[in-house]
Amino acid sequence: MANTIKHQGIVENINGSHLQVRIIQTSACASCSVKGHCTSADTKEKLVDVTVDNAASYQPGDHVWVMGELSMGALVVLFAFIFPFLILIISLFVFMALWNDELCSALCSLSLLIPYYCILWLNKSRMGRKFSFSIRPMN
């Protein structure tokens, strides 16, 4: 259980084997007793799509736990932040060494992110299977 991320959620919609679950993502200080007097308290509602085999056992309004593996979060950070950052930095140094023109090097480095995100978008179904959530009823 230590390798999982858990959020409380409410089933909003059921469509076949797909459930749409609303979770409330809170910052650490959102549960503070003086959050009404502070501007840093932050809560956001998110809708999460979950595919389950036993969707008939859930009803809209049911309270559930939405769970994901901790390693999944690390991979998401890699694909969303680390890889694009490395593409930018490495390509910037390479283009600067080739051309010695800062503007062209920066624009070409930024343009390399377009195929990166296109590749991610083309593989979204495969990544959706890899980055999937599971649910379990609250007891």
C-alpha cells in the first residue's frame, strides 16, 4: 500500500466499463483551520476516467478510492518535464555549437518539442493503458 497514491472520489458517470470519478485535489494547507484567511489554500476538482471490469457494481454518487501506482507518477514527471527539458538543453547546446546564433538556436530547440509532443499524442492510447487508475469502494 505504500507504493500507491490514493484519492477519495465520487462516481459521476458510468458508460459501459468506463467510470468518470470526481476527485478533489487539495494542497497541503487546504485542510488548515485558518485557510479562509490565507490566499495559498488551494483545492481543485478533477474528473478521472477509470476503466473497470465490474462497472455494474458502481452507481453514480458512490464514494470510492481512486488509486494509482507511485511509479506511474514518476514516469509522468519524466514524460512531462524531464524529457522536454533535456531535449531543449541538449539541442540548444548542439545548435549553438553549430551556428553560434542564439535566436536561431533557441527557435530550433523549441521547434524540436513539436515532434516530441506529436509522438506523445500519437501514442496516447498506449500511454493511457500504461497510466491507468483503479478504484475500490470505500468501506
